Amino acid sequence: MSFWKFSLTFTALILIFYVSSAQAAGRPEEYVEDLIKNNPVAIISKTYCPYCHKAKRISWDELGVKPAVIELDMRPTGDGPAIHRHLKNMLGTKNLPSVPQVWVNGHFIGGSDAMRAAMDSGKLKEYLEGNRHTEL
């Protein structure tokens, strides 16, 4: 391997590490709050949870949205448990909340069953369109 090729590869690795470190330096609390606030739908999930799979399989395309998803057990920065604890604080619960946690337009909706019921009744579409007076 030539010196320049090695140097370029090494520089790229340093840059990747720097970007990853910068993301990791951010607080998990801010990360999850920003994700919930800045996306029409946010799903907090775990890859092995069947209820999370159900929530992610809802026909989001029919509603014209693509949910932002956090997989707590797959976070490369290892901050999944901190995010989960912060959700407990956000919801004011005594215990860690179950997953999935589904948020629509910044408001906590519930889990997969609540999402399915809201979608089947048409209330989820109304809520996504901005009618915040709709009871979900």
C-alpha cells in the first residue's frame, strides 16, 4: 500500500471517529427530545420486541409519513438505557416504560395497539393533519 493511500485511509478513519465522538458527546436526553419534536412520528423501539415490529409495520406510507425510529438496543453510542430512563422522566412514570413508545407531532400516543386503533378509526390521520383536538 502506498504512503498516500495509507494516509488517506487513516485520515478517513480519524474523521469517522471524530464524527462518531461528536455525536456521542451530545446528551441522549437532547437527542430523543429533538427526534420527537422534529419528526411527525417517532417510534422508540427495541429490535427484538414483537410489539415494536407491529408498530413499525403500520402502513405509514398511507398516511404520508416515514417514522423516525430509535432502536434502543442497537445504539452505537450505547446510550439506549439512558434514553429509556429519560422517557420515564418525560412520561412521569415510576417504572421504565414499555416499548414501543409512539409519539405523533410531539405528543405521546402509546404503543402498537393504541396506534393500530387510532389508524383504524381514522383519528391518527386527523391528528397528523394537525387536528390536535382529536382524542387518540
